[in-house]
Amino acid sequence: MRNYEIMFIVRPTLSEEEIKNVAASFKNTLETNGSKVTSTDEWGQKALAYDMKKGSEVYKSGYYFVYEVEAEDDKGVKEFDRLARISADIIRSLVIRKED
């Protein structure tokens, strides 16, 4: 069993309901691809250490989410990473494989 920690930042221009839908959608992506989300942590809106540009917009803050994930293989995590990179709603994401 592999353990991962996934952090991602959702753009702040979305409504509260849209932000929750984005987070739920990415959690669903992990779970439908064989991963188990063992813990979710919403940090809320935080100021970014530096301005981030995504497309034509520049962001000074974002909504932070952290997922703890268990998986037999990395299929779900790779799919999450792929979708997070192309999503206009995710400013930045980070996937860390934890030591066993």
C-alpha cells in the first residue's frame, strides 16, 4: 500500500459552492481510479507567498485543500495530477509520496 499527500490550491474567483464542487470532483477522480482518500483537510482561503499567474489571470490568494491518500498503485494519483495540470480551477498542486 502506497501513501500520498496531495495539496492543491483552488482559484479564489469561484463561489463557495463551486470551490466545494471542484474539491469533490477531484476526490471522486481519486476514488474512481482505485485510490482511497483517508483524510481531507480544508485550510480555507490563504494569501499566497507570491503572485501566481494561470492563463491571463494573476492570483494573490487561493483555497487550500490537503488529501491523505492510500493506493495499491499510482493510477488514481497520476490521473489527479494530469487533470489538475489542465484544470483552469486549480492554481497549483503538489503530490508527495510518503515513506512506508
